[in-house]
Amino acid sequence: MRDKEEAKENSWLVRSIVFLGFVALVFIILAIVKETYRKKQIQKEIGALEEEAKKIQVDNSRLADKLTYLEGRDYQEKEIRDKLNLQSPQENVVIIKPSPAGSTTGNPGANQVPESQKLVVKTTNPEKWWNYFFKY
């Protein structure tokens, strides 16, 4: 009888140890899965930050090039000429006035109407105001 009771106690002990081992195994597997997921998330974040770092480096190099250009002599001369209307001693300035709207390029006297044949339209002051406000 004692053997049966000892066997029963040993079987219960073995079952409880197996059950506790199974529970411990489940906790270990869950911890491994959780850490693996967290590692993937961190790797994803590292990749995004590396991409952002590359973009910032490209922007920095572009801005450095622009700064070099803005500090250069060519840009300063261009700004002086544009803003202060200055010229270098070797330059000659030529001013070209635009032609009137009615004249043509080419032969200047070909399409002009003599002064006696031109139609002169006189408008009154109220008509001028009307045209000013209501016609484009």
C-alpha cells in the first residue's frame, strides 16, 4: 500500500514539475517574442532616422554651396549692379527704349497714317469716368 501511495505522490510531484516547466517555457517564449518584436521596431526606427540623417546631410551640402555662392565675388558684383545701378569701369551701358505700341519694326514710315486722316474721338468727362469704372 505504501508503494501505491508513494507512486501516487511521485506522480503528482512529476505532474506538478512538468506543469511548472511548461508554464516557465511559455513565459520564456513570450519574452523572446516580445524582445524580437521590440528589436524589429527599433531597427525600423533606426532606418528612418538614418534616412532623415541622409536628407539633412544633402540639405546641409546644398546650403553650404549656396552660402559659398552668396559669399562669392560674382554674386556681390551682381547685387551691387542690380541694387545700386553701378557698373564696372570697363562696361558701357546702352539703354534701349521700347517702341510705341502702334509702330512696327522694320520700315518706320510704311504703315503710318498721315495726321490729316486720323480719326479723333473726343469723349466727355462723364464718359471717361464711366469707362474708368466699368470698362477694363
